[in-house]
Amino acid sequence: MSGSYWSQVHADGLAVPADRPLDDLTAELTRMLGDPDPALRDGTAYPTLSTWIDRGVYDDLLAGLGDGMAMGLLVGLGEQGTDTVFRRSLSALVLGECIARDNLRPLLPGGKILEWGDRLATWLLRERDLRGYVPGKGWAHAVAHGADSLATLAGSPHLATPELTVLLDVIADRLLLPVDRLFTNGEPDRLALATMNVLRRNVVPLRVVEPWIARLAAAASTRSSYSDRDPHLVGGNAEAFLRALYLQLSLGTRPPQVRSDLLLVVVEALRATNPAYLQATGQ
């Protein structure tokens, strides 16, 4: 269908067109999520689906829509440098919108939300295309979009302490996976926000979070002995995350109950990973 059709839909305030079945419109928008043209992908498909989800258009169809997005996470999974990343990344965002709708107005059984969470986590840890901005094609941003959806998932009433603890482990695992390039497009900040949303539930105790921070700090202190690669590739993402988490704990709104104690833990981790910069004056 021509771009002018969807331009008119947007001009009409994203009202659902009456001239085509919703299933057909949804199928076309889903295909557009993987389009390398950012005007179609980010400017048309995502805001349309997001708005319709928010307005309740899919309330009776939410399980099917979310399942379709979960399938989109598998399209081209394992590829690097190809356009399939757009379908995976935008599918993660729309799946997050489905979860957000259920958070606001319970529509689905808890098992479905947990299934989607498992599929999001599995995809995020298997994703190999870590590009942020792709010249000429816009944002791929798979890790950032995955973090956004985990942040939404953390707010689901269907997740209790065990599931939220798993989310923390997924975040740490993603940060500690071997990479060929460090995250430079805000991914540590988005993963820190997902962590904050877990902590704001106030059900994961400090005795669980403290060793989790220690695991990240141990990695952040590691420098490789590569002779031909950046030695910071091993711990650089963990270090950037700890700094982002400190910033959000210090200045963020709705602080978790463990904020004061956890800040001390994070500060000590940063002291350990930045000894050259945090020595006392005169040393």
C-alpha cells in the first residue's frame, strides 16, 4: 500500500481506517517494522501500532499481536550487519507496548506475560547485531529497545521476586557478553533504567542485589591482554553501566527503598574499578 495511505491515516489522528480489515492493516504494519526506511519503520509502523495498542484497539487481540511480535524476534537472529535487525528490534518495542497495556489494564493471564518475558530475554542474550545508529537507515538499537521492554516487563504485577531476580541476571549477562564494539548509543543508561524499575518494585532484597553488583564490578575491573584489540572491550560495558546506575540512583525519581544502602555498594564498586581517578588528593 502506498505511503500516501498511511500519511492520511496519520493526518486523521491515527484513527483505525474503516476501508480494510484490521488483520490486513496489522499484517502490513508488522512487515513495515522491518523496513530499512526509517520513515516507514519508525515514523509510520511503530507509532501506529503503539497508538492503537494504547487506545485499546487490540484489547481482544492482544495475545495474538504479542505472539506475532515474539515471532519477529527470531527473524534473522544471529545475523550481523543486515537489515533483519530492524524487524527484531522493533518487534521487541511493540511487544513491550503489549506488556505495558496489560500492566495498565489486566487483559492476559500471567503465564502469557511470563512467556513473552522469557522470549524477550532469550532474544536479547542471543542478539549479535549491536549497532546503534545505522547511517541512511536510522536506529537499529536492539539492546536499547530490549532494555526498554525489560523495563516495562519489570512493572508487570505477574512478576514476583524470583522473576525480577532473573531480569537482573539477564541484564548482567547482556553486559558481560563478549562484544566487538562497546555500547555507545545510550544502551547502559537504558539497561540501568530497567534495573531501576526492578528495584522500584521493592521486593528484591539488598542481599540479592549486592553480589549482583559485585559480579559486574569484577568484570569492570578486568582489562584484556589483547595485542590487536581494545583492552576495554572486556569490562567497558559493565563500567559504563555502573556509572549510569549510580547517576539514576542519585538523581532519579521514585527511589527504591534500598537506595541509600545500594548507593554505598555502587560507590564502593566504582572506587574499586576506578582507582586511578578516585585516590585521595596528594597520593
